[in-house]
Amino acid sequence: MYFEDLSQFICAYEEFETADFVIFGIPYDSTTSYKPGARFGPDEVRKSSWGLETYSPTLDLDLIYAKVHDAKNVDIDGCQSELIKRTYKSAKYLLEHKKIPVMIGGEHSVSYPVIKAVAEEYNDIIVVHFDAHCDLRDEYHNNPQSHACVIKQSLNHVSNVFQFGIRSGDSDEWEFARTDERINISQELPTVEDVKKIAEFNKPIYITVDIDVLDPAFAPGTGTPEPCGFSTKELINSLYLFRDIFDKVVGFDVVEVSPPYDMSGITSIAASKILREMILMKNEKKNKTEVN
């Protein structure tokens, strides 16, 4: 057969039963506080992935050797509380079947039910959070499940959060982050010392990447762009620092890609490359563990 399904992520050819990784999208952006459009993110990131090679020269790894399944998108019909329940149950289903969840947002609020499910599966996890914003509000526009509250909500289920690239938030958020022992917050990207500190906890890790951690010059396609960010190369190089401990990574996501604000598509391409590199690093560690 000579037909290609370009609606799925590149190389996501594996059947669910035999897959190690399951990609799924959550095309939701109803709590976006500035510019909506992240609902179109999952499908655009999938489409953009076909502009990448399957091989990563930096990692010397190829996606064709990873068992990846694309489960398409979670049904978003109904109110937000129903979406949260549906996403949580979907993530639980993947974890019960020993799959590594790879989620594409959507706005950042959709990470919460996935983090909750992963935290329950592994009992005690660390969240590594890349973002321009603290996301530590108790509520935003009278909604405690806003995308501006996702990390504060996640603290109900996790014991440690490491935040990187944070350069925006109100004074209460910063005060909370600086005084709560569960949180390590930095305006910079992670260093070797940061990764060593995370490794010392010896806990499962969930990585959530809000694409607006990148400077708007590199990621204009996002709902709340924040100046003074990082280049795509800087972000991906910081992710490479986790390579030796990627066996501890049990799930990850990329969120807040909003295609309507980026006609060039560079934001979606950046998101798909970030996902590719994380899948490759996790697959490398998984294969070495199985061999040993």
C-alpha cells in the first residue's frame, strides 16, 4: 500500500496493544486568558511533525525504532469538569496498560488531569515545568481550573515541582513559589546542577512544556506570548541534560501551541521536535533497561 496518514504524528505506526508510547491530543482552550486558538494545536503539531526527519543527529537515535501509537484526540464535548474527568480516565487507561503518555495540548489546564493520573499511578512524582508563567494562582476569572492555575492544582497530587524559564506571574504567585518548600522556581533554564538535584530525589518524573517558555521570536503561535524568553535550541539543549535520567521520566506533554497566530508554522515545528527528542531519549533508556 502507498497511502500515508498525515493526521497522525510521524512514525506513530504501532498498534495500541504493542506500543510503548501513546500520543493523544486535547484540543481545548476555553480558559485561555488572552488569545484563544490552542484547540488547533494537537492536529497542527501532528501535521508539522512530517516536516522533520525521524533521525536525531544530536542523539544519534531514530524514531523508526520506537513503538509509538497515536490515539488521536480526547473528546472535548461538554463542560470543563467533564473534560477533566474524561482526560483523567483516558490517562489512567493508558497507564493501566503500561503505556507512556505523550500529550499534546490544548491550553495548559489540560495537563492537570494527566498529572493527577500519573501521580496516582506512581504514588510520588516530580513535575518538571517549563513555562513563561508561574501558573500558581488559586483561581483566575473565578475558575480554579484555569490554565493559570495548573501547577497550583497539581500540588494537590505531587510533592515536588521544579519550574524553569518562569518570568511572569503576580506577586502572590512569586511569594508562594519562593516560600513553599515543594517548589523550586527559576527564571532560567535548567543547569547540570539542577538536573543532579532532581536526580537525587530518585522519583518518577513528569515533564510539562508550555511552548511560551520560548521567546515569541521562536514561538509566536501561542496564546500568551511573553518577551525575554529562550531560543528553541536553548530549550532543547536543556532537555538533553535530562538524558541520563530519562529512565525516570514516566510521561510528558507540550501545550499552548496556538496555530492561528503563526502563519509560518515554526511554533508547531518546534513543538513536534521537542516531542520527538523526548520520545527518543525515553525509548533509549527503555531499551537499555530491557537489555540489562
